[in-house]
Amino acid sequence: MIKTIVTDTFFLAQPSQEATKEDLPLAQDLRDALAFHRESCVGMAANMIGVKKRVIIISMGFVDLVMFNPVLLEKAGAYGAEESCLSLKGSRPITRYKEIKISYRDEKWLEKKLTLKDFPAQIVQHELDHLEGIVI
């Protein structure tokens, strides 16, 4: 079932809680929502579909990657960007980083580390802001 995108900034401004193995079904909910909004969306956080858990999904072009409890470990190469969001109207200026390293748990609950550059890195940073309750 496709869940409605949350636009309530009070809800979105609340930090998300750690995900547990019981939250694994959120991966499919996020896949469904991202697929439905594919023309205008490249990533999503669980709070955007009404669940305050630390789970995100990003489109890597050929595959969608779900991350449970992602943590930013390193960042380099600050630059200015302009971003929009399904949950908010308009676009806003923001500082992002060209390269990031993150840790997360995958859908088998295995711990992973990943280095991302350019647009995929920007998508993850946007979704990490959602998890922290940062509404840009």
C-alpha cells in the first residue's frame, strides 16, 4: 500500500528513533512509495511516510538502496546546492559535501560501510537531515 507523504513540519522536525529488526518491513513500504513518486523523487526517509524510524531509501539509478540506522562517518568537499522535497513546497539553498562515508545496516541486518560521491552523496545527506528532524 502506498502511504501518504507527510507534509506536517512539526512531525518532520522530530528526530527519528533507531530502527530494529522488527522495522525491516519498512523497506518495502519505502520501495513502494519511491516507485510511486519516481518521476519527482530520488530518495525518501521513513518519516516522510509517517514512521519516525531511522530508515532511508535512495535511488542509485539501476537499484534502490535501503539503509537502516545510517550514520555519517566522514564528509569532504563542501559546496552549495539547491534542493526540493516531496514533503515541502519550493526549494531551498543548503550546504552539502561532494564525498561522504556512511555506515548502515542492510535488509539482512548486516553492517555495511559505503563511500558515495556527487549526486548519490547529496541524496543521502538530504535523507539524513530528515532523520535528524532538520527541515530545510
